[in-house]
Amino acid sequence: MEKPTNNQYPINELLEQRWSSLAFADRMVSSEVLLSLLEAARWSPSCFNAQPWSFIVATKENTAEYERLFSCLVEGNKPWASLAPVLMISVAQLSFDKNNQPNRHAFHDVGLAVACLTFQGTEMGLRVHQMGGFDIDKARELYKISGQYEPVAAIAIGYPGELEILPESLQERELSPRSRKPMNSFVFAGEWGQTASFIQ
């Protein structure tokens, strides 16, 4: 199933193709492909090149580790995320190594790294679905994540599957139209809230 963007202006084909699908095929993601995704994340830009991202990764090839990470997801995400052969949690380092000062850009930079991972995955025929719906405290406890770090998002990765493998309620969600806010609601010039003149 494809669900391309309904964009007003030309954008890269990978951006058009990317979407957070719910249906994943019963097909493993090889170590080589997974390494390419993480390599894309590794080369993401970051403030002072601090590279504040880390990833906890579990695949269905290791059932115990997969179940451990899966247990951190909220109940609403479990029915569809259980189909994904790869689960991750992104983690942000909250301070700079060089001076131990707070890095207020850490979450931004982790998001950039996951975006790079996501578009690499899209180029390789994968779907990458990011989730805010996971238990941060449980993840911190299970993986012994210290207070210098903060779990950011859970991520499900796999090859696209058929719509029919989803429960009916999720099929409706999968088929729902994609939408975005209009540019005039978030592109400003002159002062806050004033739409930029080049926005039509």
C-alpha cells in the first residue's frame, strides 16, 4: 500500500513516499540493512557535532530482547507494533561531553538523526514509524538509563505489509487521508504570527 503526500510544491520523492504505516510484512530486516539505517543516523548534523543520540535496538531474531523493548510500548501501540521485526528507542544525551553544560538542542538533534534514519529506510523500501506512546520510566529502569540521558521516542521498523493483517479499526486508520497544516499557519516574517509575504 502506498500513501503519497498531497503536496502543493515539488519535494523530494523520498519525502513524498515516507509515511508512518501500521502494517508490517512478516519479513526480517537484515543486519546489513539495519547497519545502513544506523549509519545514516550517525552522519546526521548536530550542535557542536556533539552527536547526542543513542539507540536501543531489538529484533525478533532475539525474542527475549524484543519482548523486553516491546513491554515499554503503551497498549494502544502494541497491536500494530508487534508486527514490526525491529523496535528501537532513541535516547538523547542531555549535556555536552566537552564542558558538561546542558545541551538544549539534544532532542532536536536526535530528531534529525531519526529523520536521516527514516529517509534511508524509505529509500531501502522500509517503513519507519515513530511513537511517543511508550513508558519512559519503564525504559529507563529496564535499560538502566542514567539521568544524564532521556528516552525520546520508540520506533518500529519493517517492510510494508498488507492492509488485511490489521484489525478493522486500524485498517480505517491506515486508510484515512493524510493532512498537514497550511504554510500560512506556521511560516512568518516581520513579526510572530504574521504570514510571510511569499506564502500564497
